[in-house]
Amino acid sequence: MLGADLAGEVSTPASYLVEPEGLQRFTVAALDLGIKTNTSRNFARRGIRSHVLPASATFEQIAEIKPDGVFLSNGPGDPATADHIVALTREVLGAGMPLFGICFGNQILGGAGLSTYKMSSATAGSTSRSSTRTGRVA
């Protein structure tokens, strides 16, 4: 993935709306960097209206929605190549909008204020082993 700029290739070409099931609690602007369909479905189940925006979205498009939060989705690629998305994230942060992400989205968030680097081994979930016999972590 080093040097791969893929978010724009997998992103939706046009914005779309996923309505909440039942009472609407929040509105989220979800930046599609390779979003999974089930993500917005799960938001909807929790009363969240999702405005899913392409990776090429502008700050003005996000601000127009007046979201309760901005979501940076998962997606493929190298965050070091995502200059537009990092700059957009800085604008969102500068405006004081709540922002959250998952996977690639968190890497983008890190890149908006910190540097990122690839870990030498997978770190999803727990990297510690536990013993069922003793209940202690090894």
C-alpha cells in the first residue's frame, strides 16, 4: 500500500443519504474513503442520518449539512498520498466540528496533526496472548 492513492478510486462518485430507522438522533457527514455499506446501515439502526460524501468533497459541502459529527471511513491506500483528505480534515478540526473515524480514517486524522507510519506487524484486536488455564496474560 506504500504510495497507493486509492480512496478516490473506490469512493462514491456522488453524495447519497441513508435515513435513520425510527427517531433521528444525529446527523453525520460520512466521508467515503472506501466505506462499507454496513457502516451507514448500522448508523441508521442507531438513529443516525448519514450524508455519505465522495472523497473529493469540500469543506463547504460538509458545513452545508450542519452535521453533529464528521466520520472518516475506512478505505484502502497510503494516508501519505491523501493530501486533499488530510487538508479537509484540518479544516473540519479547525472549525471545531466533532470528528471520528475508523481504520484508514483514523490514519487520516493522525496525518492531519501527526505523522503516521506502518507498524511492523498487524495490531488489530489484542496482540497479547492469554492463558485459559491461569487467566494471566503472557
